[in-house]
Amino acid sequence: MSYRALRDLYYPTDPAVLRLLVAGENLPMRGRNMKTVPAGSIVSDIPKASVAVLLAKGWIEEVADGSKV
């Protein structure tokens, strides 16, 4: 599934970092290897654990796979 960022987003994409964060580890921001996504970008790598919250807050919207900015 692809999503359009409706605001600037910052999120980790490293699977090891994601596992630690989901497990409740407190990692410093500099160690998370955050990805920066400007509003309007189409992405498909948002962590699954974050999608429902971001949709509910109106920060992302689903788009058809293959959509362009």
C-alpha cells in the first residue's frame, strides 16, 4: 500500500530500529536513522505499526499503488 504524506513526516525504516522501538526501547533520535518525507510525497515504507495512527490523525492518506506526486 502507498500513502501520501499530508504533512512533513519523520520516521525510521531500519527493521532493527523498528523492532527495538515496538518493544518499548528508548533510543535517542540520532540513533534511529530517521527518514524525512516532505508533505505531498508518495511513500510505501511507513512502519506498519504507525499507519493506523497516522491515518486517524489525517497525516497520511491511502493512494493507489503507482500514483505520482
